[in-house]
Amino acid sequence: MRIAPNTLPMRGTRLLRSLLRLIAFAGIAIALLWGVELLRRQDPFLRILTTVPPHLQHLELYLEQPVLTLREGTRLLATLRLDALEIERNRIHWRARNLRYAVLYDAEGNPIGTARANELLLNHPARRLHITGNPTLTLTRHPFGNTPLTLQTAHFSWDLKANRIMADLPMQVRWRDGEGTLQALHWDLASGIMELEKAHFRVQLTPPQNRTTKKREVEFKWQKAKRFTDRTEVQGLDLKDGDTIATAERADIFDRKEYVLATGVLRLEDPRIDIEGEKLEIWYGEPQKRARLQSQVRMRIKPRTTEPPAEGERQTELEEAKRYPIDATCDEIEYFYRRKVAYLRGNIKATQQLPEGRTRTLTADEAEYDQNAERLILRGKVVIDEPGRLYLETHLAIVSLKEGEETFETPEGAKGFFYPEEEEETPPPNDANRPNPR
């Protein structure tokens, strides 16, 4: 048997080629493994540690006591100090346990407040931060004044893209001079506009001239409001200061000036007086507590509340007179509701109801209503008109508004006339009843 001389070298070449291919494949595999290891060492999110406890195996990263800085582009949003941070493998949710302290920043990067909470969840793709677990938000810069304001509710939501803080659950609000509740809050940190729904605040005021005087409380309620840096635009306002209540369809509250400007359908009332108009101003921070109503002003002076008669008994004329109010119209009323004194100006016309169905009409240029003294002082061109009884003109008249009284005085005299009371004539006797002269 003969063997070709070139057979052995050819077989050696094939073996060598196969060996080289095997070595090349092994080198490529080693290089790939080494590259993956390098990536794992450089990117902590890809690292899998064999020492991780079983309940943390679903996480990509677990950090203890980290300090995080949140940014939107180059804009600084917040700095967070946490007990622990857990990042899921899908990197969508970042969970934090025990938010020890957070500093919040406005659009210019200036601190505006702090936050604390038991739990925190960041939806990273949506850039939305959920603060839960008894969260407390303390604002050092806010539209309500210069003292820190604290908000507490079950859940706050912070849209990091829009830089907007929101809470749609009932919350408690506290600051140095007041407290209250809110149903919802939306705060645009970029513009500073704060939207508040169904608010109920109680504000403590101290008289400026005597800081040792006991503080008094003013109560605010509204349905919806937008809070700007210098005022609050309110819909559906109720303001209570002592026994005086103001209601308005729309109002602007300037809390730093302690001043309210209301328009639309509005009303000011206390136990003895009701006033309506088209424009209302209240200086609730002044010691005298002053209110002014203008344009189509209407005032009703109410009688004192009396006990109704017992069953089966009839009211006397004096008791019946207590039920009669006085209605007045004018251009403007300035009411000092602490002293219970009102000043009426311009085109004053008042109608006083009297017993026996009679009325008294009073007109004047100016008037003063003193609730404590129960009198109405009329000045200027004054006219007193009681149809069927009298008509007088004077420059000063003092009308008593006490229960059952209908008196008035004219200290500077008056001119006019009185209607005489006509006596009923006795009819002559009939001829049949006439006595016989004989």
C-alpha cells in the first residue's frame, strides 16, 4: 500500500487551524466576560452582589443614609437626607424610607421650605415625587407672611417637571398667628401662585398700639382662591370678626395690610344691623374694626330679639312695636363695627315702621346710627314725613330707636305743618227718637 507523500502535512495543517480557531473563540469569550465585569464595576446599577438579603434581591441598588440632590436640567429642586434608598431593577420607582430632612428650592434655586415624612416614592420616568407617611411640609417662604407655615396631610405630590406641589386631601395648616384647614392645595413654585379650596382659617390679631392686649380672632372661609405674592383672590368669602359677619361673592384679601376688598353680591351683618351693597371694604386689623360699603347701599336696623308670647296670650302694642325694623338706602356707609356706630352719606332715605300700620319717612344728607345709644342722628337737609300726621323740615333731627318709642327731637328747630286729628261727628237723632217738646 502506498501513501501519498503530502497526506501527513495536510492533516497537521487542519489540526493547527482547528486549534487556532479554538484559541480565538476562547480569547473572544474571555474578552467579553472581562468587558462585562468592567461594566459591572463601573455602573452600580448593573452590579449583583451575592451578599444581598433575599428580600432585596428584586432591587438594582440599595443605599443606606444617602444624601440625594434632585435637579431638572440645571435647575436645583431639592436636597434629600434619607435612612435608606431602594431602586428597583426596572429603575421606574425609587423608594425611600424615613425622609429625615429635605430642603426645597424655588425656580431661582433659593430655599423655600423643608419636608419630613416616613415614606417617599419617586416615579423616575414621570418625574413625580410622592411624599406619604405622616408628611409635614414647612414653608419658610410663602404668600401668607414672613413666619414659617406648616402643612400636614396624608399625601403630597410634587411634579418635578412642572415644579408644582399638590395635595387633594384634607390638611391642617398652622403658622405663628393662625391655624386652619384646607381641602386642596395646588402650588406653582415657578410663578408663586397658590390655589386653595374650601379653606377655613382663624387668624390671631394683636392691637398694634398695645402688644400686651389680648389677641382677637378673625375667621376666614372660602370655596376657591388663588394666592399671589401680595393678595388672595377669593370666591365665596365668609369673614367673621366677633359678632360681625361679612359674606361676598368675590373678594381680594391683602393679609399683610389686613384689608379686604369685596365686590358682587355681598352682605355685612351683626345682631342689630344688616347692610348690602355692591362694594365692600374691611380694615379688620384696625383697632376700631372698620367697614365701608358703597354703591346702592341698603341697611336694615333690626329690633332686639324678644321672647314670643306664651300660648294663648296676645302681644301688647309695645311688644308688637319691638318687631318693627328700619330700612334705609344711601350712597355710602362707613361702619365701625367695634363701637357699633355707622355713618351714612349721600341721598339718605329711611323708613321707620310704627304701630297701628303707620310709617315715618326720613331723608337727609348725612346720618349717624349709634347702636348702643339706639338713636339715629340726621344732618343736612332733613325731612320728617308721617303721612296724615306731620311734615317737618330741619337741619338736625335725633330719632329714638328704642323699643316701643317713636319720639324724635329737632334741637335747631323745624318748619312744616301738622295734620289735625279729625273727630268723628255724632249723627243727629232720628225724628222717631226725638223727644216731644210739649
